[in-house]
Amino acid sequence: MYAIFAYPLYGLLAYIGIMITAFIAYTFIPSAPLILGFVARSMSAYLALIIAAAYGTIASAILKPFDLHYKYAQYSTARAFKYIGKFMIGVEFDIEGDGKEILENTRPAVVVGNHQTELDILVLGTLFQYGYSVTAKKSLARIPFLGWYMLLSGTVFIDRADRAQALRAFEGAAKAMKERQQCVFMFPEGTRSYSTEPMLLPFKKGAFHMAVQGQVPIVPTVVENYSYILNVKKKRFNAGKARIRVLKPISTKGKTAADVDALLAETREAMLNALKEMAQDSQSMKESNVLSKKTS
């Protein structure tokens, strides 16, 4: 019995010790290699995720008997990760303009976003409102803490290898959205791009089939390219802030499966244009700051 609790505790203490040592070395050693900062902040991010998932598992288990898990579980867990992440990782995401009002007032809906890195889980902490949920690949259900939390909180699991099962899952999710006034968030790219430029991978059709089946709007969201914060290929991970832009909802009223390709193309074009525009804005701000310093 002792070993059941002692060994995981020793492992956690060792993990925290390595993480703190990497942070101290990166902070105080002159010309410390970037990999130290990457390792320290990555370890901190995974620890924050485990803490949030553990909290989410407990919260979901408490809420589920009252049938409130679909409304509060993923929202509260995402928010917890947002604030834990801000403290432990030093990374924040902010929604521009009236984006929050669009998210709050457009429901039920299928909300889609661009997928850059593992850090996008932290983006959900800013985007999620009451009654938001995610879809996830079926294999994630087997991961301790995170998988348990997803199972208890009402995540829609998709078996990508079985198209028929995936379509049934989308149909069930569309029905639940309508009945419970929920919003479902999806990454239509299907995988992380790890891009250092404002770009999008080709979109998969699942989100658009779900929106058409439920006759609910599509809400595109775009996170500016944040490779200046996290660049996995170069093993660079810094503290920082990045912007999120929520675009005008796209109606699916009266649309059918035959319109899915057109909806996909319209959504992707709007998101890509916004992504490029945000990059141009950032560049203009940098140039303006440089000019101000030269003239001051």
C-alpha cells in the first residue's frame, strides 16, 4: 500500500525538481542554451495540464449525477488551465474586440480554430464559455487523468479510422447541441501545423458535417501565429501574449451535405485572410516601435 502512494509522489517530486533546476539554470547561467528554457517551460506546461485535468476529473464526477457536466465541466477546467498556465507557463491569449460577445451570444454553434501546437489547449481556456465542449480522437480516452476527464465531461470521441462511426458521432453531437444549446469546438486541420508562418493545413469535413446536421452556425476563430512564443522545431519556448480573433458566424440554415465543401472553403478563406491580416498588423506594430525608438 505504501508503494502505491510513495512511488508516484517520489516521481512527482523528481519531476518538479528537474523542472525547477532547468528554470534556475536557464535564468542565471550566462548564455544558457535555449533548450534549457524549452525543457523547463514544457515540463511546467505538462504539469499545469495534469493539475487542470485532475481538477476537471473531480469536478466532472461531481457534476455528472446532476446532469450539469455538459454545461460547466469543460468550461471550468479550461478556465482553470488558463489561470494555472498564466502563473506556471507565463503565456496568455487575449480575444480581440467584440469576440467574446460573439462567442457568448452565438449558441448552439460549431466553433472552429487553427491548430498550431500543443499550446492550443491553453487557447481553449480563453475561448470556452458555458456549455462548450470539444471533440477528440478516440485514443485519447485511454490517457490517465486527461482521458478520464474527457470521458466524464462529455467529450465527443471520434474514431478517425471508422468513417461510419465518425458520422454517427457527429450526428449524435449535432442532436445534443440543439437540445442543450451547446457549442462544440473543433480543429478542422485535424493536426498541428507547427508553422512559423501564417498558414493553414487542409481542412477536414467533420466540423462542417456536424454544423449542417444540426443546422447551427459555424464560428471561425483565429489565433495569430505565435511561433515567437513556442517554436517546437527550434526548441524555443518563451513567455508572452498572443491575440485571438473571433470572426463573423457563418450560417448553415437550409444547407445540406451537398453544401459542405462550399462551407469549408468559405470558412477556411475567412480564417486564412484573418491570420495574414493579424501577421501584417504585428509587423506594422514592430516597425512603428522601431521607428519611435529611433526618433526618440
